[in-house]
Amino acid sequence: MNKAKLTFKGQITIPKEIRHALALKEGDSVIVMVEGDHAVLKPLKKKSLLDFYGTLPATRPYAGLDAVREETRQNRAKRFNRERRQ
């Protein structure tokens, strides 16, 4: 069991063993929950875009990166030509 002291600003330092066990680094956020007569810290990890891959259903099959780039290029060219005509 680890011990931490509350400062006059209401802050505590999470002991090194706890930070290591929860893989917390400087700048990480934690959720603090009250359960009965004690507090629980839960790490709030930042997620990258890749963590969300596959969470939404696909509306069409993935054509590949080259096809997506070509479609984007064509759409931008159409938009550019429309704006030029105005």
C-alpha cells in the first residue's frame, strides 16, 4: 500500500509504483471516481485515429490508397473549375 499527502492546494502526488503500474506519464489525465468511502483513479488514455479503425460500418469497400487519392484529386479539380467559372 502506498501513501500520498494532500497539499494545501488539494493536490496529491501519485506514487511512482502506482504511476508505473498504470503506465502514467507526465501530462496524462486520470478520471477520479468516488466509490463509497474511497476514491478510484482510472487512466484516461489518448487514442490515435488508428484505434478507431473498424468501429464504424463501411459504406463501400475500400478501394486502396491510390484510388482514394485519385478520387480526391478529381473532386478538388472539379471544385476548382467551378470556382474559377464564377
